Amino acid sequence: MTEILFSGPVAVLGTGIIGAAMARVLARSGAAVRARNRTPDKLAGLAADGVTVCADAAAAVQGAAVIVTALTDGPATQAVLDLARPGLIPGQVWAQTGTVGPQATDALAVQADALGLVFYDAPVLGTRQPAEQGTLTVLAAGPERGRAVVEPVFDAIGQRTLWVADQPGAASRLKLALNAYVFALPHGTAETLRIAGALGVDPALVMEAVRGGPLDSGYFQGKGAAMLAGDFTTSFTVDNGAKDTRLVLEALAGTGLRADLAEAGLARFLRASAAGHGSDDIAATVVA
């Protein structure tokens, strides 16, 4: 394993499924990691993994070379940076990894400028398992200055960093396009399995027929197996899937493009959530 040299401590604000995994991976990679979350329960266990748990955001960011945010949406991210303000100093690097959409990203870039921070729009592609393994794909947009500081963080949490542009916003727009694909696959898998069952065919035969062929993928097999088993252990929640699909549709407003699959997928997520599966994995689309 190649040694990663960090410029200084890393603060992780937001320790949900992805944020907590990134904090652990960074600590394993040799970074001095401090973490803060609004809900203390989501910090449980991180100390045993070498992460310093902080009660408030200002303490977490004080002296940090890089601040990583991994929160649900733009307002939550803005709010935590406001809380962190007393611990911030101009010149710190802020890597915003949550999927918040282009409009919120623009607002966060303005906030970063007002705080004197070097801002990177850096949403990540991947769910629980790649986050825990440090094999996310980082979609990055931001200035040349500061990249030497932030790239070791990206190297730790991801197997690849794709630099999209020098200006924030482009990476978030790319992430929405990719999420449309990420969600279309489990929706399509769920519907295919249900069609097989409705036609009197064992749905497991769908998985077997695809296995090893040009239509196969680890993602298809993993989600399909979870659907057949009714195992909705969360890697990425239905409610977050609905939130991100809304971001896709909102971003397309005024473009003249109608995203039929995304619209139908949102309806499926909402039905699954209404059936009590909002906090379950997106594989629960099969119940809808």
C-alpha cells in the first residue's frame, strides 16, 4: 500500500453511512481525523477506529488542513459550516462530498469565499462497501491551488479521482447524471424480477440467465440477490434515493429535457418509503 502524506489533520463533518466510513478510512491511512455529527449516536465506535470525536464543529475544524463535509443537503451543510466558523481560519481547504445539487453547490461556494476557504465540489460515487474499502470514485471540481492539500484525502477515500473542471458545480452536475444511471439499474432489476414472477417464472432464473453475460454486473447481482432475499440492509437509503432523484429533476428544469425514467423512479421510491422502507436500502424498490 502506497504511503499517503497528509498536510495536516482532517475534519469530517457528518458521519452517516458514507461520512463515518470515510473517517475510518482516513484514520487507517494515517491521517489525524476529527469527526463531528449532529446526532451523537452516529459517532459511536469511531474513537475505537482512531478518530477523535468532537462535541462541536468548531473544535473539529480548528487547525485542520482539510474539512470534509458529508451531509444530506445544502442547508444542513451551510448550517454546520456556520457552527464551525469560530474554529476556521482563511486558507483552509473544504472538500464538499455530499450530493446536494448544483444550486446548493453554488451557494456553498459563495459561503466558502466569504469564510476564506478553498472550496472543492467533490461528490463521491459509491455506497457503503466502497466507502468502507476506500474505493469510492471522487468527482472533483475546484482550483489548482489547494489540490496538493486535498488530493491525499481523495487518494485515501477513493480508488480514483476524476477532475471535472476548475470551477465548482461541474462535479455536482456530473454526479446527478451518474445517479440517474445508478438508480435506473435497481429499478429495472426490481421490475424485471417482478415481471418474471407475474408470468409464473422463478425470478432467480433471471439472475442465472444474466450471470456471466454482457448484461451482467456486480451491482446487478448484488441488488438482485438482495431483492430476492428481501434483505434491505442499508448501503444507500430509499429516502436519499428520492432526495437525489428530486435533485436530478430540479436541475433539469428549463433544459427542455424530460427524464421519464427518473420521474418514474422517484414515484417508485416514494411508494417504497410510504410502505415503511424509507430508511432501507434502495433494493427495497422491489416492494413498489
